[in-house]
Amino acid sequence: MNDNIGRRFLEEVDSYVKTNLRRLTCSQIYDLYYRFFYDLKEFKGNSNGFTGLSEYLIFRSLYHLLGGSFKRKKASGSNWIYEFESTVNNRIRIGQSVPIYINGKKLYPDITVYNGDRLKSVAQIKLYLTRGFKEVYNEMEKFKSLRSKFCDMRGLLIIFDLSKVGKIINELKEFQDKESWFQFTILKENKNLITEVITNTLDLDEFIILP
């Protein structure tokens, strides 16, 4: 048997995102992930050991938003991570978990957008904040470290599910109000289009090639 079931799954998800990108809301991206999450529980009793789909959904949304015409190349500083360079505008590169050196330390942002050598935008993705405020603090510190090196970088924290009450949401709002380059969004029950959230928060208007 030579069927590549895993690849067919990824292609089907990608095709769905590409076909429906103009009308997919944040809430629908949330539903796509959690439908799979609950189906996995039905097949094996839990969802332990499964990661990657949440990042894949956001990354492929960005990929198609920027035209979907890229060539894959090895990322600088890594032998096993690839990034994607636009064939329309070769200054534009996007990647996932591509290492960035800050003061001798490696950071691995979830999603990066480069314009030439300039880190234009970073998106961090969380299904939920399992460690509460400590996790929020760590994310803020990561954004600030990246911003210290790339002074005009834009940052977006995407959270699939989070209660809108309590200390966490207040801290996020306070950080967002203080740092105009940073925004966060919660996907659950969010009726905004995912394309508009990505475009507006990451300041990508000039690069959009969505048909």
C-alpha cells in the first residue's frame, strides 16, 4: 500500500482554507480545530499527543492571503526548518518556528513575516492559556524581546479559547493599550473574518494578493 493518507489530510484541510478564505471567520477557524479535537477523542478517548493543526490553519490562511505562490527553502541557522519565499515579491518570506537570535539566545516565534531582512510581523498561537498569567507574561516577554531587535515589528497573539473575565484578559488589554504595535484576538465566538484580523493587526495591506 502506497497511499499517503497524512498528505491527503493536509491537502484537504489546505484546500478548504484556500477555497473559503474570503469568508472564513475567526469562529469558524476555531470550530475547524475543535471539531477535529473532539473527533480525536471519539477515536482514542483523548487528544493527547496531537499538536500542530492550530498553527497549520493560521499559517495556511496567511500563505494564501499572500497569494499562495511561494518556493520552499531552508531557513538560515537551521538544517531542518524551512521557510517560504514569495515568487511574486522575493522580499517577502514567511515561516513557522524559524529561529531568531536575540542577545545570544534562540527564539522560535510561531509565525514570522519578513520584508527583506526586516522582521515585519510575528504571530503567536495558543489554544488556551494552560499556565494562566505566567504564560501570558512569557508571551509578552517574547514579543518585547523581538521588538527590541526589530523596532517596527507588529505582534499578534491568537488565542483559540479564553474566558473574557479575570486577570488574564485585563493584563492582555493593558499590554495592548500600552504597546500600540501589539494586539491579541480570541477566536471563539469571534465573527470577524480571519483575513481581516491577520491583515489589519500585522499591517500586511501592501502585500495582500487574495483573489
